[in-house]
Amino acid sequence: MAENEGVIIITARSGTPARPCPLCRRVSSRVHSRYVRRVSDLPCSGTKVELRLVARRFVCDATLCRRRIFAERFDDSVVTERSRRTSRLECIVHHLGLALGGRPAASFAKRLMVPVSNDTLLRVVRRRACLRTDPIKIVGIDDWAYRRNHRYGTIVCDLERRRIVTLLPDREVATVEAWLADHPEIETVSRDRGGGYGEATAKALPNAVQVADRWHLMENACAAFLDAVRKSMRTIRTAIGATTINPDLLTYVEKLQYEGYLRREETNAAIMKLAGEGIPIKEIVRRTGHSRKLVRQVIRGQRTDIFRVRQSSLEAWLPFLDGQWISGCHNASELWRRLKTKGFRGRLGVVSEWARRRRRAEQASDQQLHKVPSARTIARLMTTARDHLNKTDTVMIAVIEAGVPMLMEARNLIAGFHSMIRKKVADELEPWIADAGKSLIASFAKGIIRDHAAVRAAITEPWSNGQTEGQITKLKLVKRQMYGRGKLDLLQARLIGAV
């Protein structure tokens, strides 16, 4: 052992007198020549270590062997064939590549006195990658965005062992079907409610149990109730008493929104007239020049909001402002200063806008109507417990419930569906479908009927796609570490090799 220019050099040789030929496995002791292999090892006390292994070349005495001269191999636990690093250093390089990727791992390895390039790190990760060969029975399948709205892939997870099985290059039915067909031992497939994965599973594994994702069921139910509120906005305005708008009470931004609403109403009326005559959507698109998505939204009653209402920073301070206004303080600057002393962090313009609207509302007569909250706000208020609402919201929701009983029925049905999913009461599914088919959420009930077996399995089975979504989050983290430039094989090597 010696030290030269900050590098510890260790010279070693094998003590075995003979070695077997790698082709014919005949042991030979005839040494032809020697050469020195330079192999990097783990640093010692911050100093680089280099092994100089004196390797021998042997002559093979076997008459029929094609290899006349061969070099001796060392044990793989020390150094593998043709490797420039010891096995323990190779393991460290591999795990650095798995954890950090290319350039970050190369920078960190330099600080660890293990100089290695980013390309070498990625080569090691790819070379040491190995797919899982264990038999799998329960899998979760979902899609992930390689590039959002452009390119998607598919992730397959082993739900029993909680690890990724493979990544597929796309989310086409044929690709997923081919992979599932190669694994006939799969008994249960957890998936989202999209039709692609269900179709692929039905073709490749007709006897497998399909389980719909419970989170998507809950989210789809909430979206169905929101659509029901949007379809009922005209009835809601009539119930609240806000069928007309007084432009004098609107701000400049609200006037622009109201003018846009009037233009939308003209478009909606033209489309609804054609739809009332029995003309199909495709022909309406051709005649009007509007997109298919817009025409479908109009026919479904999803373009009825007048204003885009946002959550105001004054919501929590409205009781205090009302009290100050009633006590006689009508100056916006003074109100803002008093709010600042209470901890309000908003700007003066927010309070000035509130004071201006309050002043206009007091000048208006009782017949001049006020603005109705957006459909999303109404849906949120209707699904919030009454003890969490203020007095104004409680009165408004009570008026809506009295004026639009069908909407209250839809809300109760959605609450019952959520309760059925949480409590895992599958016997209530058929009665719920029968009741929902006659309500404002009939389209959601039809979707449940089409995927009935998977929905029932979601209620009764313990499996769901929750952990698959967690693995997708991990995949996104790894992909962003590589600035989105990692290819599919590298992503798979890092994700599966890290387990």
C-alpha cells in the first residue's frame, strides 16, 4: 500500500494457483502473462482509494476449446468482470443514481470523493434494473401524464406488496390488454371509472374482479350534484327573487360579465331551439359553427351562471363591517383602518368596493334584485352543515330548498351515496339507483348501472386505487428531478429499483 498525490494505492493479487476457463470450465495453472487492473474503491478518511489488481492470463489446455488464453476472474462480491469499480462502490453509485438521478447525483458523489459522471450514473441504474417476477394477484392500474394533454402512460402496481410492477408507454386498450394477457394469474384489478382499462380487463381477464376507485366515485357524485345545481340556476333565481338584474348596482367588471351573459343567452336560445326540433348535436354544430363541447353544455343546462363569484377576503369580517355600518360609519377609509386594527390584511380597494355596493343597495328599492351566488358556491353551501353557515347563507339555502325541492332530493341522494361508500353497505345500491334514476342526477345513476359490478366491488372489496395514486405522485417527483427528460426505461429502473 502506498499514497501518491492524494490517492491511496493498494496492490493486490489472487493467491489461487489455478483458474477455470470461462468456456470449457477446465482448470488451468499455466500462466501466460500478467497485467494490472486499476479499480476504484470507496474513499478512506476523505482520500481516494485505488486498487491495483495484478491479474493473470492463463493458457487453456483443452484441445477442443476455442479460447486458448483467458484472463482470471475475481469474485463478483469484490469486482465484477470488466468493471472499473469494486462491487461495494458500484452499489453506492447505483443507489445514488436511484435517489438523485444524473447531475445531482454526480455533484453529490464528487463531494463524497467518488468521482463519477452523470452519464455513468444513469448507465449503472439502467444496467442494474430488473423487473419483478413474483406472481401478482391484485393490481391497480391508472394513467399518468408524461406530458399533460399530449402524451400519457400507464402504471401498474402490486396492491398486496405496495410496489410498482411496470410502466407501459401509453394508455391504449390494446397495450393494457396485451400486458394483462401475459399475467393470467391476476384475480383483482382496481381501476378508475374510465372505460379503457375496464374494457381491456374484460377482454384479457374475463374472470377477474374489477374494482372501481372509491375516490373517483365520491368525486363523480359531487360533480353530478354540481351539474344538477347548474341545471337548476333559473329556478333558483326565481326562488330567491333574482330573475332580473339592475345594471346600476353592478361594478364595471360585473357589467362586462353581465353583457357576456346576455350574448351567451342568445346563443343558448338558438341552440335550444334547434335541439327542441329534434336536430342531433352533430347537425347543430354544423349549422351554428360552435364546438361540440359548447353545444352539449347548453343542452345539458351548464351555461347559466351570470357572474363568476369568487371567495372574498372580507367573508370573515362581514359581521364586523355590518355592525360598523349600522352604527353610522360609512367612510371606506375609516372602515379599512378599523379592520386593520383587528388584523385584516386586505387592501383599501376591497373595503371601498364593499362600501360602494352597500351604498347602492340601500339606495335601491325593494323590487331591485341582488346577485345570486355561482352554482359552485350554492352547491358548497347546500352540502355544508347548517351550524357552519352564517345567517344570510342559512336563509338563502332554506329558500332554495323550499323553491327547488328536486335539488334538495338530489342532495339527499348524493349524501346517501357517500354514506353507502363509507359504510360499505352494498345492499342499498339497487334501491339508491332506482331513486336516483328519477331525480336530477339520473345521468350519474346511468353511469353506475353501466359499471354496476365494479361499483359493487368497490363497496365490498378492501382494494382501491389510493396507493396507485400515491405511486403516481412518486413517479412525478422522479420525473421532475430529471426535468421531464427521463425516458420510460430510466423512469422504470429508478422506480422499481428503489424498492
